[in-house]
Amino acid sequence: MDVLFDARLLNRALSGLERVQLNVLRELSQMSEITRLRLIVLKGTEPAKPLPQNIEKVEVWTTDDIIKVIVDDKPDVYHMTWFPDTTPRDLWLPLLAPASVVEVHDAILNRHPEYFPSEDLWRWYDSFIKRLIRNADRLLVHTKSVAREIKDDLDGDSSIADIAPLAVDPDLQTPLSKEEVERRCRRIGFSGDFVLAVGKDYPHKDHESLFKAISRMDPNVTLCVAGSKIWRHGGQTSDEIIKRLGIESRVKWVQGLDDVDVKALIQGSRVMAFPSLEEGFGLPPIEAMTLGTPVVAADAMSIPEVCGDGAWLHPAGDDKKLEELLRRAIAGGEDTAALIERGHARAKEFSWRRTAELTVQCYRNAIATAKDRSSPRPEVSDPIVDMLSVISRYGQDDAEKQSSAWQQRCLGAESQLRRAHAHSAKLEEMLVELQQTPPEAPKEEPLAKVIVNGKRPRWSLRRRIRKIQDGLRERFKS
């Protein structure tokens, strides 16, 4: 089986999605059924962790480069793991491949237009995802919960969704010594009884319920949030909620941690709280179970499916029940010890090898579907008309949409170049080559400023885009 694995997200720093792809790739590279495994990456970038030697890297600048690979080389199956650009051209990729798989982690962004800079950008994203999943032969999801989202939130066919549960990163599986845990926790700023939570403070993560629960507990109990504060809506920010509850001195946010620090916090905490209202899978609970830390989580979406009996579940959004279970876990005792034991057993049920095996089964299903296709796919009988329909609704001449897509490329390029300590001249060269510029906008219609979370970025995207356009015009003249 010749697999073309599209992981353009690997240009970014290591986080949840990147870990998933790297672990799956490692296992896929060892599968005898896969005779050729090619990995699509952005040109000039490197994954955060080394790849197995038998994986071939295919470096691309744009979607056009991927189309050329698919059309010329005709892999048995094309696997789109993430939606890095949301341009109409990406919709062609599953249609042009001999067989295609689109991986869907969740539909959370489709349900939350407030997470986008504008309603128009959300409508564009929502339309793009819904069309993309209709263009695939099979869909790869990681829980039954996401399979339901395919139908309920994305208007798709859940019967073509294959489930491949995830697992714990190997770097997070081996516990640290008690001395190392204490030393690292003290350095980060924690000791004694503290609760650990993870994730950015998007409203669906429901940090607010956790803050309320902590505010009523013993003042000596503190909260560590391994994540970042990004929600800027007035009256709803984490800082404002924490201040209203009077727990400023008991809550500390930490980020930029390496894997060893993460393990130290998990092992050093008395309990992991996971009150999220919406999750596609939810890896932190089983990471905590692996390292012997009790878990208290919300009974919402995929969480009970993943946690099984290895966590104490509370009704989603119920801060009083959450408080009760946190107190119970911190108090310890036989029931907490039994919970830890069940959690450890539950975490062992997940493995990356099994994830890869089920992913390959999804590839087989996609190939079979493509071979059996005797008539055009439902709702894609005329791809050209369909494409024009999408473009006409949310045209590419929208300056804000252009800016958002280019910002993604710029940030990815800069992250890689900083790690490589490249010179500024190399950065400008890479930014010029990243994407062909769209036609010049009329002078009376300047490019829109991109506002992220209510604030203008520290660097000017407008200025960067102008530099890219000027550089390309110079090249065209010559």
C-alpha cells in the first residue's frame, strides 16, 4: 500500500495534534502492509521529533504542489490529517486521489463562531469543513462521540467514519522519581496539595467551574493550569473570574513546559481536574492515569468513552459536584487508591500500535469504497459547480481571509526558522516563497488588519504581506 500522509501541521511546535501525528507515523512506518509511506511537509521545515528513516518527505509550498504529487504519482490512498489552509483548492485533494481519508478530530470550532475574528471567517471555515468531509471516501475519527458529531454538526455521513482511539505519548509513560518530581514542582512553583488542570481557557474547557470549586476548598489547596490565557471577551476572562472569586494567589498558569516538567506536575498533583464540556478525545486524563494520578472529569462528549471507570465523573458544568470529588481525591483513602488502580488499567487499554492498525483498516475501507464507486459521490456529481458555489459564497478576494491564511504560514515559517537560528535574510526569502500572491487589491481597498483575541499582533501582518507582494512584483518584472 502506497500512502501519502498530509501532515502540514508538523511545521508547528510540538503540542497535542503534532504528538498524535508523530506517534501514528512511527507505527505506520513499521506496518508490513504499507510498502511506501510519504509525508507531506511544508518546504524548509522539520518536525519537532525525528522521523523514522523509511518515511519519505515530500516538501511542498502550496496545495498545487500536492495536487501534482497526487495526479502524477497516484498513491493508493491520500490521508489528510488536518486542515491547514481552508482554501477552495484543498477541497480538490480528496477528489483527485485514487482513494482518500480525511481525519476529523472534532467539530468544536464549527459550533463556536465566537472563536473566530469575524462571523464571515467562521462561515467560511464551517462551509469548508462540511464540504471537505463529503469529498472523502472515508473519515478517520478517534471516538464514537466524534462520529456522532459528523452527523449532528457537520451534516456528514457517520457510516463512513472509522474509529481509531489514541494513546499516551511514550515520553509521558515512564514515571519520574519522587525526588525529581518534588524538585521540578518546586522550581515551577508548586508543592503540597495542588490540583492540576490543562488546556487553554476557551469557554468550552469550563475552567470557570473549576475556579468556583477551588474557591470553596481549603485555602492551602492551589491550582496549577498548564496552558495559556487567550480568551479576551470582557467580563469572561480567566483573570476577571479569578479576581471575582478572590483566589488570585491560589491559581498559577504555566506554559512552555517540556515533557519532563509535564510529568512532574502530573505526578506531583493530588488530582487532575478535567471539567471540559467538549472534547474530541481528551488525552490528559489517560496521561494522568498512566502516571498514577487520580482523575476527576466531566461526563461530557468523548470523556466517559475514553475514561471508562478510570476516572470519577461529574455532571458537566456542575461545580459543586466537581468540588465534592476533588475533596474526595485529595483526602485519599481506599476509594482513591482503587480509582488510581482502575485508571492505570484503563490507560493500558490504549496503544499507538492499535491506533495504526485501525488507521490501516480505514485505508483499506477507503480503497474498497473507491473501487466500488460506480456512480459519482453523493452531492459531488459536478465538482466544478460545487467548487464555484463555495467560492462565490466566500470569495478569496476577501482581504481578512487572505490575511488570516497568510498569518498561519508566516507564523509557521518563523517558528521553524527561530529553532534553526536562521538569519533574517533567510526568513524573508522563505516568506516570499511560501505562497503565490493573489492579485493586487485596488488602492482604495487596503488589506484589513487582523485582530487576534481583541489585540493587534506584535508584528504587523499587513506590513509582511506588503513585503511579500513587493518582492514578487520585483521578481515578475525581472
